[in-house]
Amino acid sequence: ECDFQRLDGRRVDSMLLDRSDKPLVLTGLTDDWHARNRWSTANAFEELHGSIAGYMRDHNQLELRDVDTTVADYLGEVDKINTKRSVNLSSSAAFFVNDYEDAGLLNRLREDYTPPRALEHIEALRVF
């Protein structure tokens, strides 16, 4: 178990975060997000956003590979990894959206969540 201090993130302000010299666990930040219900499973997320394009980045000790894909295709590959049926991807494969070129998915996701108030001032942080 982690021994970091746990705080209700809904009651934390940015000044407290800036002053903290130790890692904190912020709780309760997603309790009111619509995403908790709408994206409760990978299948639900795929139904809503499966056609959105992005790229899959896979890296292991030998190489770094980027592959153009969709949310649905990526989730299908993750399922193969989890059931040990993937021969082409490592467990570190991740899905990325290049929001400089196309913010479509990020804009759609934004409808279902709001950044925690204490983190709104951190412009470089994108939750998705």
C-alpha cells in the first residue's frame, strides 16, 4: 500500500499543490464525471469513439514503432495482448492522438469530463 498523503481533490487548491514537496494522492476527482458511466467499459468507449483515428505506439528494448490506427482497432489489439494472443505488440503499447493535427477525439472526450479545479492552471497537462 502507498503511504502518500491522500486528500479530497475537490477541496484542494492549486496553491496547496504548488507548495507540496511530496507526492499526493488526490481522491474524488472523477466522481461527478459523465465519463464514469459513458465509458465504464472498453466496449462502451469503442461504441462512442471507435472510428476516431490516432496512432499506436509500441516500444520494447529493440525498437519504437508507431502505427496509424483507430480507437476500435487499438482496443482490439489490447484485448489480444490481455489474452496473450498478440504476436506483434508488447504490453507497453499505447494509443495516442496527435492533438496538434486533429483534436476531434479530445474535443469529444471533453464533453464528458472537466479538469479538476486544482489542475486547470496547468496548461501542458492533457488528461486525454
